[in-house]
Amino acid sequence: MFGFLKRWFDGAEDNAEAARAVASAVPPTPASPASPMKTATARASDGTRSFVHREAILDRKERIAGYEFVLKRKLEARLSARNPAVQRSYDDALLHSIVSGDVDGLAEQRLVFVRLSPLSLDNPLIDQLPAAHTVLLLDLRSEFPLDPVTVETRLAALRTQGVRHGWLLRQDLPGLQSLLAQSDFIQVEASAFDGLELRALATRLRTQRASDAPPVQLIARELQSNDEFSLCFRSGFDLFQGGFVSSHENWAARKSDINRIRIIELLNQVRSGVELTLIAEGLKTEPILSFKLLRYVNSAAMGLLREVTSISQGLITLGRDKTFRWLSLLLFDTLNPSYRERVLTERALTRGRFMEGLTGQGRVPAVADQLFMTGLFSLLDRLMGQRMEEMLRQIALPESVTQALLGQGGDLGDILQLAIAVESGDPDVIAQAADRCGVSDEAVSHAVLEALNWAQKTVSAAEL
């Protein structure tokens, strides 16, 4: 195996000039960074800006198992293939971004998949990742000079710490059997294979495991449609990622055990200033809503010293703003939600928190609640299977929020476009949107990780 690895990685010469250019653009790994978010983004020598992009990975129960983090930048493939120093610098910037965010909180209930070049296995920032929930995805496309013995030794050391690893496979490479047989995950670019090839590949990757190796988990990536997801599911893959999770397929709204029209009426009452005690009286006729309210108020996340036992006391404890948020979250409640509802719900929460997190920065107005509402409601049309215009006629929202949701621009509209751009992973689009809002690249990266962490905790606490 070592002989094959050496031939595999002996493919490129170092370009010293490019290395110096990128090294000057991306700070080296400090022993104790004074300002960790300073390296949350990287800027190549041509001025290209880079942003951390995350993508949901689903399990076979159609739940979010984790997120893959990569640094998206212009000309990624050409730069990384030509120069080892460029790849190391970008990997270092990615690791800085993750470590300096609240990745420990995110990893409490999610796996953190980090795509790196094998060249970066010696980066000390890897040791700061939450070991038990970290999976390093190593890219087999990287053809850089590398000592295979060093790779094996480092992976073995990381395994003793609890860090798992996998390899990204873009083509069928039978010569890599020994290497793949020792990995915990194998990520397959599904678009590079047809249906029969995917089935055969999945079978072979499972049967070629070493006798002492743990069961491998196969990840199908770049799935763009529900049909592709179904094909890989039937082929035996364990995890799935790609654009299919938020596509416009199957717009029919899922059933809910609550009356959404009633929730909209309550939202209007809260928004128009109706006394909370009067709203509580109306809730008494809604047993499911009353149950969910008391469960939420008394959850560990609220941290109350005494248990709340009445509807009116629950609303007063929450207050008007938190009551509005709680009711807003219930609009996303569905019975037996599929991957689509789960991903879109968490994405809507992340958008709201992301926009709220930028309050008052640059040209972002200091209207935290309106920013949150704009992000939260921006995906409600997909979740409920109705046109946005029809839904907005049913609920009283500030005019600026309504304009943003209808795509009519304004300050809130610009921030919403930034939130959408962040999800696209296109660094040029993100940079343009960030400039329109007057916020720094570092602020964007920080807000993304914080919002993602908050959203998954909120979903768990509210038990939607």
C-alpha cells in the first residue's frame, strides 16, 4: 500500500512564488491567536475572497446527521492542483474558521465533517476540533508529494483521540483498496457514476473491509434530485448530501397536529398588542398548543427555577417578543417530517439567527426582531406549499419585512440576500452581498457558525 501511496502523491512540484503570495494573504497558524476570526476567511493573491460553506448531510432516517464544512473560493480546483502551499493555506483558513466558531456546541448533536487535503494532516488546529464528533474527509484528487508513512501514522494518532476519517472518491480506483479499507467513511461523488456502477461500488466498498476495521459508512454527495437520493438509498448508502434537500420538488404541504391558521391569528394578536392574559384565555381552547407552550417554557433550555403550570403564567414568563418567536416556530411543526421539512426548518432558523446576529453592523439596521422574522419566514412558502404573497396576506408584519420577503429590496432585503448567498457557497456572490450590507467577511463567517449552532439547539429544545 505504501508503494502505491507514494506513486499517488508524487505528482506535483511546489511553486515557491505562488506559495509566498498566498502565505502573505493568509496568516500562518498562530500558537495563541489574539483575534481568532481574523483568519475566518482567506484572500488569494488575485484578491479572491473565500468563505466557509456548510452543507447538510442526512442519514437513512432522513435526519440531519452533520454538516460538511469547506472553504469555497474562486478557481479552487486549479489552484489546489498546482500548488501544495496554496492548499495548505486554504485548509488552514478553514480550520481557523471552524475552531474559532462555537464548533463544540454544534458538535454536541451533529457530526462535523471537514474536507481537507492529506497535506494538512499535520496542522495543529486539527487537535482543537471536538474529537469525538469530527470526521476528516481527505480529498483523493490532491496529487501532492507526501510521505505515505506519515499519513498512516498521523491517522492512527488521530484515531486514538477519537477523530474519524474518510476519503472522497471521484472515480473507481481499485488500487486504493488497502487505503479505503481502513477508513471510517467513504464519500462518493455520485454524479461520476451511473446507477449500476453505484450499486456495484457500494457493494465492493463494504465487502473489501479489513477484518479488524469498523463498518464503513458510505456518503453519496452531489445528489441533485429526489430520484438520485432514492437511487443511492436503495444502493445501500448510509449518508446523503446535495441540492436535493432544498429543491422545489414536492411542494405539497405536510400535515400538522396544530392549526396553523389559529397560530397566524395569535401572531396577529401578539403583534397588535393584545394583552397576553386575553391571548391566554383563547389558548385554553387549544389543547395541543397549550401542551406545547408549557413543555417549551419548562424545558431545560429556559432554565426556570420553578415549574410553570398555567397558560397565562407561561405567556407572561415568555413575554411578548419570545411568545411571538415561539408561535413563529410552531408554523414549522409537521407530523412525521421528511428530510425536506427538517432541512428547511433548520435552514430557516439559521437564516433568522444569522440576520439577527448582524444587527447594527455596517449598513444593517438595528432592528433585531425584524431581521429575525425576515429570515425565519423566508422559507415558509416552501414548507407550507403556498405562495408567499398569499401567506403574507394572512399575517400582520412590518412593511419592511413584507417588502423583503416579496423581493422588493430595502435594507432587510439586502441582508436576506446575504443569508441566501451564504447558502449558495459562491464566494463572489457572498462578497458582493456582504459589500452591499457593509459587513466584513469575518463578521459573515462568525455569524454563520453561531447561527447554525443556535438553530440546531433551538430545534432540539422546542422539540418541533
